[in-house]
Amino acid sequence: MQLRKIIHIDMDAFFASVEQNDFPELKGKPIAVGGEHRGVVAAASYEARKFGVKSAMPSKTAKEKCPILIFVPPRFSRYKEISQQIKSIFLEYTDLVEPLSLDEAYLDVTVNKKNISSANDIAREIRAEIFNKTGLTASAGISTNKFLAKIASDINKPNGQKTIHPQNILSFLEKLPIEKFHGIGSVTANKMHSLHIYNGKDLKEKSLEFLTQHFGKNGSYYFSVVRGIHFGEVRPNRLQKSVAVEHTFWKDIFDDVVVIAELKRLCEELQMRLSKKEIKGKTITLKIKYKDFSQYTRSRTQDYYVENELLEIVLQLWEYRPYDRAVRLLGLSISNLNINEKKNISIQLKLPFEEGFG
Ligand code: DCP
Ligand code: CA
Ligand code: CA
């Protein structure tokens, strides 16, 4: 079997770099894209990161860390426009492009339109072309699967690239700290630490049975990826998995009446989006973010596609809220969509209420 050549491209400090590029007076300065008085930092320029400012940090904390921080409001349509531009550059090389978000994508260049044999050369060309067309820098990771390419693109960021060659994969993974494994978040990393797993070498010493016992079906994923095995294909038409709407309040809300009115509004908005796209779904998720930024979700899966009952289900989910505290954000999403029906032939047995933390 021929080894695949996968590239992961990710733009550097995306929203912040776009703002600095469009407004040159912001260049070289610590900036944060996001709301100054309420809300969180979406993106921080590299100058701001030196002060410890990071994505998802409350704006207030960011300002304490960096008093000279300049806040810039986001311009999503501009980010989408640039996202389209970089995507059209990717398509000059291959049709196997899988966008993960506005600023990153996987490319399978095993066979490519320019017949370039070195994926490393392709990544360099693409980064140069992105810079020429947009004035922005990107970083790239190159290896034989998506998992490795994604990890690699972070190594020489910003404005750099890293290839993990086939002969180095196993030793690279052995040395890799467990929290750097793509798909292992801080909760799982802590659990791994408690089991004395700190790096890939420790992970590889555990049996499949041990990992499944402690991590359920994810255990077999960890077992494979640490051995350099990950068959996930670059899927150009990623199926839409959910439709979501959310609203952050200008003022934290404690009044149940206001919350319920807002839930009604969100239901209407969601229903409008669904009917426009002719989509239906079976799983409804309510997201609640409290004043202290703690966030909870409550989900319910019906055995039919939800239509008129949406509001009723959402109000029931609200009854299952974990706390009666002031709310700063409410969100609704619907998943298990009819457009994916063919893919979901297997019937999943689910408890009526699921809990998740995100
Ligand atoms: N973003 C956001 N909220 C977050 C994280 C990110 O709105 N919690 C937005 C702003 C980012 C963009 O998505 O610019 C891309 O996110 P990345 O995680 O790729 O981060 P950056 O591109 O900002 O920085 P890096 O250079 O580390 O990739
Ligand atoms: Ca990025
Ligand atoms: Ca990204």
C-alpha cells in the first residue's frame, strides 16, 4: 500500500492577522479581536500573546494582563472571504480538500494536479501563494495521515512548516507529550497522567484491553494513533452534522421569564434556518453558559424528526438546567440530521438525557 501524503494548513493568529493586514496602523501591536467590555477574546495577535493574552480568555482578564491591548470588533464576512481565497488556492493542487474551520484544512496531495512529488514542496508553494494573494501567513504540517499532519502544523508555527517523515513517525510519537495528541483534551490528559501515561511511549506500553477498559471506544483510537495508524480519509464534502443558533446577552439574565422568551426566539430562528435548508434532526441540545463562564449542555434524542415539538423539548431541557444562576449565553442546536441518514444506518441506543461539558 502506498503511503499517503497529507498536508494540514492553518492560518497564523487568523482573525487578528486579518485585522492587522487590513488596518496597517495595528501592525506590530498587541491586539485582540473581540468585545472590550463584555465577552471573550476570539483571537490574539502574536504581540498580545507575549503578555499572556489567549483565545477564549475573558476580555477583562486580557486587559489586566496587557493594559495597552487594542480591542478590534470581529468582521466575520471578511474572514469568510479570505477563507474562500485560501480554499481556491488549495483546489489548484487537489480536489481532496477538507476544511475544518475558516482558517484550516486537510489536503490529500498523494496524487496532485501539479504532479509535484514532494508534499513538503507543495506546502511551501501553497504558503507562499497564500501570502502573495492575501498578505497573511500560514503554517503547515506534512505527514502520512491527518492526525500527524495536524500535530505537525503546530510545531513551527507561526509562518513555518514541519514534515514528519515515515521513518520518524514512531519515535516522534513516543516522545510526544500526551496532551499534544490530537483528540486528547485536558480532562483525558489528566486521566492519562493518573494512569502514569505522560507520553506516547507510556501509552504504547498499555494493552488494547487496558485502554478500552479505561477510555471506552476511544481506547482503541489511542491504541492505533500511537502506532502511526489513522485511516481517516480527507473528505472534501464533510457532511453537515448540526445546525446551531446562540445568543450572548448584553446583560447577564437571572429572570426566568426573559430566559423563556429568549428560548422561544432561538427556537424560531432555528426553525427558520432548518426550513430554509430543508433539514430536520432528531437530537436537540440546549447550551447554557453562566455568568462565571461555566458551560453545560443538555440533550435529548427523539426517535423521530423533531418539528413542531421543538419549543416543548427545549423548555423541558431548560427544566434540567444544572443551576439557577445568572445566564450569559443560551444556544440551541439540532443534530442527527436527515441529510446524514444514509450514513447512520446503525441505530444508536441512547439514554433520553445526555450530559456533556464543553
Ligand atoms: N476563534 C474563536 N474562538 C476561539 C478560538 C478561535 O473565535 N475560542 C477564531 C479566532 C481565530 C480563528 O478562530 O483567529 C482560528 O483559530 P485558531 O485556533 O486556529 O487560532 P489562531 O489562528 O488565532 O492562532 P494560531 O496562530 O495559534 O493558529
Ligand atoms: Ca490558526
Ligand atoms: Ca485553526
